[in-house]
Amino acid sequence: MWFSRLVDLALIDALEGTLPCKARECLIARHRKYTEQFASSPEMLERVTIMTNKGMSPGQDVFAVNCWFLGSQETEKMWNDYGENGNGVAIRSTVERLSTSFQNLGGLAKLSVIDRVQYVDFESHDMNENDALNVDKVAFLKNKSLAHENEVRILTPSLCFNPDGISLNKEQFTQKGLNVKCQLQTLIQEVIVGPCAEPHFFTLIERLVGRYQLCVDVKKSQLSNLASPLKPTNLPT
């Protein structure tokens, strides 16, 4: 399963992993206070600056997320944005299946969180200072304009390991994300082929599922062919 780093998602959604305006203002005010307090200590001033810079986008460069749409019904918007204009494939799962399908999140499962995204107005949303400094709070905030995604995401440290399971430190981690081993049979409830997919593509997906001995159903989307595809956003998930 692919986990995208927050800092790379921010290249597409500038608000990804960042603080709402009011929280930023509080951190700036705190920075000014400490700057005055430690004006005679260059070493402490440097530490204060580093702390403030990290606080503005907590964990953005060291955490990654895997994102899902939560809903009992398919939507044309999601197929258009993430499913090759209705020609792709969707995996249907449950929150329980998702949370139990990962054998080992790099030995850092206790630092991993699964939760619903909260869609807010970044201009007016208020949060306390403790929450503002915690990546497990900030990483679950997105702009209210994206509320149609109704997203559930898993947040995990992106420094934990490479695809071979070998531990990495920050200096070694240069990828845009990481692949995490998971139990596909546990994760996948059904495979849904897009509403615009041709019959031969449906057959191909059936054969692929059989090849990897996954005991899951392959079904065609319940939506009719999408009449007027929207332009994909190409947002990594």
C-alpha cells in the first residue's frame, strides 16, 4: 500500500499538513515572546526559530498518509478524480479491515493513527496550542472545499522503513512516500471496476485477482457510464 508524504501532497494541496491561520498567529506571537526573552543568546534564538518553523507544518516531512473515500455509495466525482474518468478500479474495504491489514507499520504502529479527515475553513478554524503542535491533529485537517472526498486516512511516520522493511533515518529517506506491506485478503472486501471500463478490462481484473488467489468478488460499478467526465485532479492517494 502506498503512503504519500505530507510534504509532497502539499505540492498539490498547499494546505496539506499546515496550520489554520489562527493557530499560525498564536505560534508567531509565541515566537516573538521567546525571541525577546532570549535576545542575548544566539544559540537559544536559533532553537526558537527551528521550533517555530517546525510548528508551522508539524511533521510534514516525516509523516505519510494513505487515503480512502468513506461512503456506502459510489460517486461520479470520485471516479472522475481518482479512477481514470471511470475507467479504473476501486478497492472496497471497511475501516476494521483497513486497520488490521498491516502486519507491521515499521515497528511504529503506536505512532500510527487512522481517523476521519475534518474539513474546515483555514481562515476561521480555531484549535488549541497543544493540538496545533501535534501532527496527528493537523494532518487530519483539510480545506472544506474538499469535503466531497469524505476521507479516512492512515497517518504513519515516513522514516520507519523502506519497501524491504529496513529502518531508515531522515537523511536516508528521499522518496515521495513508501510502500507498506499489507495482507491483501484481509484488506480487500470487493474489487469494483469503473463504470466506463470496457468488458475486456473487467475480464483482465478478474484474471488478476485469480492470479494472486484473492477470494474476493469483482463487480462492475453500479453507476451508469459517466456522461461528461470532469478533469482529474491527479491528487496522490
